[in-house]
Amino acid sequence: MQATSVHMQPTAATIQQFDPATVIIRISELSAITGYARPTIYKRLKDDPTFPRPVPLSDSKSRGAPVGWILAEAQAWVRQRIALREVAA
């Protein structure tokens, strides 16, 4: 009998096992963490200097080249937004 291997995408639960400072997430995970849709993420990149910056995942400089974000930076940005809410209250 031959064993089958299934490649599974990491989920938020499995990512927690790793150091968030060294985990690169894709835009779908960034969207889930921030609550922003893809267009809003790219708008924040233009308008908000505090928003996490993308990490190139290839040497390509062309539009549409793959990028990711560092999990720890996304989490820190969300924590900062929460802290700002508490200060404003």
C-alpha cells in the first residue's frame, strides 16, 4: 500500500508554532489579520507609513511580482491600532 502525501497550506493555527518575526504571510492572511480587503491593503501601502511593508518573494521588479508580509509586523500594526483606539476613548 502506498502512502499518500497531502500538501496543506499553513493556517493561523499552524503558523503560531513558528517565530512570527520569520514567518512570511501572503495577502489573504494579511487581509484576515487586518480586516482589510486587497484594494484597501494597497491603498494603505500608499497612504499609511505605519502599515507593514511587503517583502519581495522573487527578484522580479515587474508589477504583480509575488510579495508577502512579515507576520510579526502585521500583528504589531493591529496592536498599535487597538492601542490608538484606547487612547482616543
